[in-house]
Amino acid sequence: MIGLVNWLSACTSVLTMSCFGRRTLLLFGHSGIFITYVLLGIFTITGNDMGVLVMMCVFLLIYQNTSGPVTWAYAAETCCDVSLGVALLSLYSTIFVLNLTTEPLMHSPLGQQGVFFLFAGCSFVAVFFMWKFVPETKGLTDAEKKRLFYPGSKWGPKVVEGG
């Protein structure tokens, strides 16, 4: 069931990515992921196995249509040369660390529900990060997307005169 939902969600992500803006997908995606993680934690505490399965499928549906593909596309759209390499190294490093730490955390005193609540907290923080620091790229030309984070631009580092 999980594999089927994952596959169907990945197939629909092409449509989702073409219909909605990147920032919008990230904001709604992380909000949905936050709610899903909280419910996963609650269902784990109460021993509701069917609720856990449903929430895992809901998580996959949300992730595969928002944060999963958007993160990679956004990096490719807004980064130039070396910065794209740094961004992708960061993404792969995060995946690597999550793969190494999630299972041991599940068996730690934190427990399964604690891990879900920890991840929910991270998603909650991510919503505010996306809202504050991630500009929309839908409708921009490739050149405009690349210039979003140039020094002196609205989203780029501030330029100090005479410094």
C-alpha cells in the first residue's frame, strides 16, 4: 500500500509542480507534514495502527507533491555554478544523516512518538523559514530566478558600502 501511494504521488507531482508556485508548495507542504507528524505521534501513543498507516500514506502524498520535488527544482532554479553543488551536497547530506539517525532514534528513550514529535517541530520551524526566507519563483524568467539571491537584491546578502 505504501509503495503504491508513493508511486501514485510521484506521478501526480509533475502536475502539482506545474500548477502551483514553489513557495506555496513548500509552505503548504511543510504545514501538512507538521500535522501528519503530530498525528503519527498521537496514533503511535494510542496504538492505532490503522491511523499510523493512513498517516504514513498521507505523509507520502504530501511530501511527493510538495517538499520532495520542489526542493531539488528550487535549488536548480535559483543557484548558479558552485552554489548549486553546495545546495545539492547539503540536500544529500541531510538525507544521509536522516538515514543514519532515524532508526536509532526510534529505539532510543525518545521512542517512536518522540521522533515524530521531533520531526513535527522541525517542520513547524521550516514553515516559518520558508515564509521568511524563500521567495516565489513561479512566473519568473531563468535570469530573474538566478538573480534572486545576488548580493544587494531583496533576498540576497546586504551590500555594505565602503566596507
